[in-house]
Amino acid sequence: MGNHSVARLMFTWMAALLALLAISTAQAASPERVEPIKSPADSNEYRYLSLENGLEVLLISDPDADKAAASLNVAVGSGNDPAGREGLAHFLEHMLFLGTEKYPDPGEYQQFIRSHGGTHNAFTAFQDTNYFFDIQAPHLEPALDRFAQQFAAPLFTADLVDRERNAVHSEYSASLKEDGRRYFSVRKAISNPDHAFSQFSVGNLITLDNTDERPLRADLIEFWENEYSANLMTLAVYGPQPLDELESMVRPRFSAIENRNLEVKEHQEPLFDNDALPARLQVQTIKDIKQLKLVFPIPSQQEHYRTKPMHYVASLLGHEGPGSLFDVLKRKGWVESLSAGSGTDTGHHSSLELGMALTDEGLNHQDEIIALAFDYIGLVREQGIDRFRFEEDRQLSEIDFRYQQRPQPLHLAMRLSMEMQEVAPEDVLRARWMMTEYTPDQYLDLLNELTPDNLLITLRTNEALPEDADRSPWYDTPFVLEKNIEVPSPGQQLTALAEQLALPRKNPFIPEDLSLLEGPSMAHPEKLATLDNLEVWHAKDTRFGRPEANIYLSLRSPLTTESPRGQVLTHLLADAVSVELNPWAYPAQMAGLDYRIYPHLRGLTVRTGGYHDRLPVLMNRVMATLADPAISEQRFRIARQQLVDSLRNQLQDKPVSQAASLAQDALIQGTWTTEEKLDAAEALSVVDLRAFAEAFTRDVDAVMLVHGNATRAFALNTAQQAKATLLQESQAATVSRSQVRDLPDGQTAIRLQVPHPDTGYLRYSQGSDTSFAERARFRLLTQVVSGAFYEELRTTRQLGYVVYATPFEMLETPAIGLVVQSPEASAEQIDQAVSEFATSFRKRLADMDEKALERERQAVISKLMEQERTLSSVSERYWREIDRQATDFDSREQLAAAVAEVSREALLATFDRALIDRDASLLVTTGAALETSAATLDKLRNQPPVEG
């Protein structure tokens, strides 16, 4: 998968989340109390217990936590929807937020969380619904009180039932042009009709109709009573309180949830009909996508979480090192990325999916790609099952478990509440790192399922399909399905490519030195030296107990900033270096190292990080490759086409995303519109890129940061290597930091043509300067406004699913952004609603007492000062401060102090200027029939910058 294989991503919390969304939720029996096995470096305390009503709870006590969190997972999802009421599980998820017997106000829970520095949300998957929040730690108990009531005594208020169905419909409408949802709808359409997976899962005004003959509230309550039960729920709660105190918070509140002694719904039917495979599926996309996927139905893998045969097989199939399937196909110019991993797992059935992003040339060689994939599968089956590979995987897993990153409380609570449904209580903390034994029979059983007669080939492109093509229900997506096909098999013409295939060698990057430097961590970076045009910063930091370091090197070049052509060439140069490095560096990524070469407004940045032991080897190779990249005609042609496709696809993004991009392109100096970059890309040749690569470091302003388990000598040695490798003949240049353009007085309106049926609306109101005081006023304004804005326009007026207020700060220039995407309302109607909201909310703001205002100040401050839990988060903050030359490294402290000083009078004045008078305001609205306001955009680009 590009620079990151699914095999490694399975060990990140997000991949674990996605992998578990559709997993079966059979409850694991547990005793009254269990202490799960944890990492030796984990200082948290844990308690696993079962309440009297069968609800299982995992308590996590972290005395140093400034945030608390909770997540409750219910083993009920869209697969439980009754026929004719598709989307009912999703609708129930929405309704549980909207008032309980103890807290009847439908916005009370949301406002309480938001006003105490927290966030909240939920999602509905095939077999799970997950509800979650985080909050300032001292307010965990009252938050849990509100949270538990949603499952114990929801109101299902009649008028809110009728109103909220519109919100679900808006959510459905907003996704009609999303290719991911559209493809998912086709996969449902071709699946076994006897399997619940085939059902529409989101819901809309049709499936959630509400009439006298068919009242929705009655069906909703019946569903809640027949499907939700305490014994199907798992709860994870994280906070700084001791375990006994956490238990005293949880036990009485969540024991009140009724135990209806229900069973998890089983889905024993196969996902495909018996005669469905082998088959070929082609799906028409909206964006320019070229995605080939080989889908193999397999038995469920849930019971093998301790031995992980799926991980073993997928890590080989998805490998990107020399001789891998990906490496051979990429060098041939046929694929851009490759991933291997599991699809939906229902507890009885699952799938192994091998996905590839094709090039234009690859589209013409699909049969050869498929045949070569079976060649590689055969190679893995015959020679890939080897104990040394298992031992490598186990060793890396043990290192990662020992030195695991400290996740955010919310992320950890979500992951654990889902994994509690699947694994033994004692394993819940270590399950995703477990590889207990070498099981060659399990690996072989899985590989034996990967055969031509057990295959669905799927192709997604924007190539127009025949008018008589089938269309998926609800999303109207064209597709063609051919059954009983002849699957391509290896032929003589592939012999040369097949001979290049090779299995991974032993990994030379597995760390050996995992020692930590002695002594205290530095409070912040210090400048070590300026070596000609290279400024070197260093900070020793071992506070997280991980033997890791991060290295950043920014190369700021006037060649990047002078034109859209320079930005495009910088992007293509970063791509060329990444592609050349990937086969060599992939084993390093498997062993806990990572690298990234990315373009920015002033040039490009090299970032490497991970276990310090092998980090210098990786960094030196990256710099050497950047100094003299190999740029072939073929690679240039593919990379340019990929960039062009990506830019064109941005023009198909959802309306509010395009509105936000336009605001940034209009106001940030040195940015260029998508259309301008497209024109530049299409005019380039490989000669242009080679010349640019050679000249890029000729005149450069360079900055380096070395942060983590690294000495001053390590940092200086790395800098000297950069001088010798990259900057030996370069001259110093001055490349000024971009600024934000000052909006004219009053309102500036821009219309933007977007091929989407929804109306997009963005009102951006800009601050007068970049001082901490002004930034603080706008941060607090957004905090105070956001909850009421959502409640009024989303919940009460039902203008759309996408409704929010956000601190739209760009390069320290403060602003507030009001965002709405509506399937029904016009831009004028939205604007009128926004104006009426501002008028009515002003009195509420003027009447806010000091206690309530102080609570909102503290909510902002808690977010600004939120505890950093990983080295990388600290590194990123240091790097931003160096970029903005704020080298006292106290910007967030200064901003927090300024927030504490914002008075009601100052807040009201800012509110009036931004939302009543709409001074220095930019309104961007979108529509399919509009003509983009190019002249207005040009005028904005001549504006001077905002004052400092």
C-alpha cells in the first residue's frame, strides 16, 4: 500500500478500528474481575469486570491523564435491520443522543461535552454500533451519567423522531457522489441476497418513512427493545481516577441498562452465492480511479487472533521490497500501489483482498497482472512458509508491544470496547500484537483458498459503461457483472516477469540497540549551529520511554515559490525520490522506521523517524537519493499522470471541501488553484524535471531538527552528512514564509461551480491581525458559537448533515468558519438561516454569566494544552514553531494565557464584527449551475497581507 503495507497498518489503532467495523460480536465469557496482560512499559492500571446485568467493562486508570474518555460498543449493527426498515440501526444511533428521561433537552449531552473541552460521536457498522466521547478529566463522572442514560432511558421524542430522519437522509444524500460508498453499494448488490450484508444500511426518507399507517417511532422503540441489551454491550472507560473510583462511577449508572438476555445475531450464510464465482465486476466511478481488486472468500479468521495467519499471509502478499509482486509490477509501470488484507469478517465468513491502483498502462494489462498475482501466490504457497519469517514477525510484534505508542484516550477506549467483543479478557490489551506460535497449517489453509475458481475480480474506473448496465439500488451506480469467467492464468509471455519474483529476505533493519539515553529530557530544542545555509536544532527527549528519534530536514527553495510550475515540479521530485527509495526502505518500515518526503509552499521536507538504532542508515540513504534521483521517462510519465488525475479528482470533492480549498487558494500567498497547477503539470516534460532536480538545492535555505533519543553529536553528524550529501555546492537563499491576504472591508462573495447536487456554504470571517489576543478571541468565539450553531441549523432547522463552526485559522491569521452542506436548501436560504442564528444568539451571548464563560474559556485552554502522548506529536509542534520562527517554543502557552484574558465585552465585539456586521468576510457558495467568480478571485490575490 504505497509506502505502508496493510501488514504493518494492522498494528495501528485506525486499521484495527476499520478491521473490526464488520466483525462478529460474540461475547467472550469473563469472570467478575480480570487484570488484562499489559506491556511492561505500560504504567496504566486496568480492571476488567462484568456488571450484574451482563455488561462487560474495562477500566483504565492513568493518573497523569488530562483527558478522560469512554466508548460503549453494542453488538448490533446494520445487519440487524428488519426488512423494509433499512437504516433503522443507524437511525437509532442518531436518536440516542437526543434526550433521556433524566436529561430531556435534546442538545444537553452534546453541549455538556463540548463546553468541557471534549468531543463525541458514534458510528454504525454491520455488526456493531459504537458510541464514544472524551472530556476534561475532572468532568468524567457527570459525562458518564449523561452517557449511560442514553442506553438506559432514552426518550425517542416524537417530533425529534420525525425531524432526525431528515438528518439521516441528508447524510445519505451527501454520500451519493462518493465513490467509496457507491462501490460499497455495488458490492452489496452482487452479494448473496439471503445475507443481511446485501441490505441498504444508511437509511433515507423512504426506508424511514413516518406515516399514520407506519409510525416510525413505534418501529424504533420495538427495534431498541428487541435488539439492544446490556449483555451485548462492552464499555471502556479511561481516566486519571483510581480504579475503585472509576468503578464507583460506572457500576450504578451502567447497571441500570436493562439486560434482555439477547443473543448476537449470527450471519451463517455465505457472502456469495454458491455459483457466483469466479466472476468479474466492473464499476463506473465519478473520479478518475483505476483500482483493481482480487477478492477471495475465506472462512472467518476471528478465532485465530492469537496466531494471525491472515497477518502472516497478507504481509508476504503485500510486501514491497525487491522482487515482491508490487516491486515487479511497479517497475513494469503497471501499478502505483498494492495492499493485502482482510475484508468484512462476519464471524462465519470473511475475505482476503489484494488491491492495486493501476496506471493507464496497467489498465491495458489487467490479465497479465492477475496472472502474475497467481504466480506470486504460488511462490508464497510453495516457498514462503518458513519459521524464520514467523520469528521475525513475532520479534517485531514483541518490540512494538513493549514500546507501543501511548494512544489518545478516546482512540484507546474505542479500540478496546470493540476488541472486548472478540477476544478473551486477559488478551484485550495485547491481542493485536499476539503471535503465539508458528502455525504452518493455518497459513497453508488460507493460501489454499486463493485459487482462480474462488475469485471475484473487481475493477473501478470512470470509463463509461453501456447504457443498459445494471445500477446499484439507492446509489444508482453503473456496474457490469460477468459470472463463470475464465480467470487469466500465467502464460509464456509472462515468464520474464515471473522470473523476477522473489520472497523477502531477512530484514536487516530489526533494531538491536534499544537503550535509552540517561539524564533528563530537554525542555525544548536548542540551536546547535548554523553550517553555512543549514540551521541545526536538537532536543534530547526520552520522556515517552521509547528508543526513538525523529529527524526533519526542510529545503526551502525559490524554485518552488515562484510559480505553479515550481510547486508541481517539487511534487514530482518528491515522488521520484519516494519511488526510488521504496523497495530498499520497505523492510525498514516493517521494522519500525518510517520516512516521508513531502512538498510544501516553500520547498520540500524530508522526515525520518522510528527506533534510533538504524535511523542514520535510513536518513543517509534518503538524502543520497534526493541528491541524485533516478528519473526515467516512464516514471515521469506515470507520476505526472497520477498528479493530473489527483488534481482533476479534487474538482469532484464534496462541495464544502472545495469551498474550503478555494478560500485557502485565494488567501494564502504562494498558493495556486487546482486549475493553475493542472495547466502547469500538463506542460511539463521529463527534461524539465531532471533540470529542476539538479538545480533544486543550488540556492536553498535549509533547516534541520533532530529530536528524541539522540545526542548532540548524533544531530551534528546528521547535519554534516546533509552538508556533504545534499548541500555541498549550494548557496544560501532567503525564502520568506507565506502570509495570509487581508480581506477587504465588508463581505466578499465568490460562487464556485461544483458538480454535486448539494449546496455548499462557507462563511469565513477574518481577524484583524495575528496577535495572540486576536487569535484568542476567535478561538473562544468559535467554541461558544459551535454547539448552538450545530443545534440550530442541523438539529432544529434540518438544513443538512454537514453543519459545523470551526476555527479557520491559516498561518496564525485567526478566523471563524461557518460551514453547511445541504441537499435541499439554496445558498440564499442557508445564508438567511445563518443571519437569523447570529441575531438570535447575540442576546444569549450577552446574557452569558461569568461562570459559563469561564467554562468555555477552560474548554479552549484544555484543547490547546492537551497532553502530548507521543514523541511525534511533540516533534511536529517543535517543527511548526521553528517554521514560524517562534523559537521560545511557547506559542500554545501564550495563546492559552490570552484566552484566559478574553472579556465578555471583547468577545461580543468580535462576534458583532464577524457574524453581525460580517466585516472582512468571505462567502463561498457552490452549485452545479453556477459560474465560478474568477474576477473576484483575482482581486483577492492583489490584497496586502494581514498585519502581524
